[in-house]
Amino acid sequence: MARHLFAMALVLPFVAGLAASSTWAKEPGIPRGAKTFERLDKDKNGKLELNELQPAAARRFMGLDRNEDDAVSAGEVEDWLRAMMERRRDRIMKRMDADQDGAISRAELDGYVNTQFKLADADTDGGVTREEARSYHLAKRKQFWADRRKARSQN
């Protein structure tokens, strides 16, 4: 029981953080990133106009409308959040639960952190600079999206 509580204590902050950031990804709004801004700026005039923003917002958010009644209910948002959290939980367990016993032990956590540290320490000097950390996260993000595109193309 203590092992399961320990595992939950590790996983919940990750899941809560993802739920918050992923929720914002579905919520309509003004884009933060330059790439998204440029992609939405269809006429390439350096400004987003309402007629450029609304279709993308509707496409993303109304994709949650599973019963196709042209409205997104709280239940549909909750279903999407639950599915997203379950996928994230499964990814965390796959990455960190080395012996696949359904719990992440302290030794597994230490091994995972050690591996991540070694990957981030590009110059192998025993420390991670801000630039190494930034590069590490950028590489992880690129790999995540490449894997996601590959998975979608296979479906």
C-alpha cells in the first residue's frame, strides 16, 4: 500500500500539471507561440484577424463535441480530460516503472532521474547549464511531436 501511495505522490503532480497545460491547449485564445501565430496568420500580414482565429478555435474546441449537438458540455470536457490524464499516466508508468509492477519505486525514480540528467549534461561535466536544460527540453518536445505525428499517420 505504501508503494502505491508513493507512486501516486510522484504521478499526481505530473498529471495535474499536464491537465492544466493541456486544458489551455484546447481552450480558445490568442496563440502564445510564434509558429502557431504564423500558421494562423493566413494572409501573412503580421496580424491575426478574427476570421483567421475563429475557424482554428472552433476546430480544436468543438472537436470535444462527441454527441455532435453543436455544443460542448461539461461532461464532454471531463471525458476529454480523463482520457488525456489516463494517456499521460500510462506514458509516465511506461517510462518510469522499469520492472512493470504497477508502482514506481524510489530506485526506479532515481534511475529515471539519473538517465535524464545524463541526457541533459551534453558536455558531461557533471552539471547541467540553463542552455543544456533548454536544449534538452527542446529536443524532448521535438521528439514528442515527431512521435505523435508518426502515431497519427499510422492510424
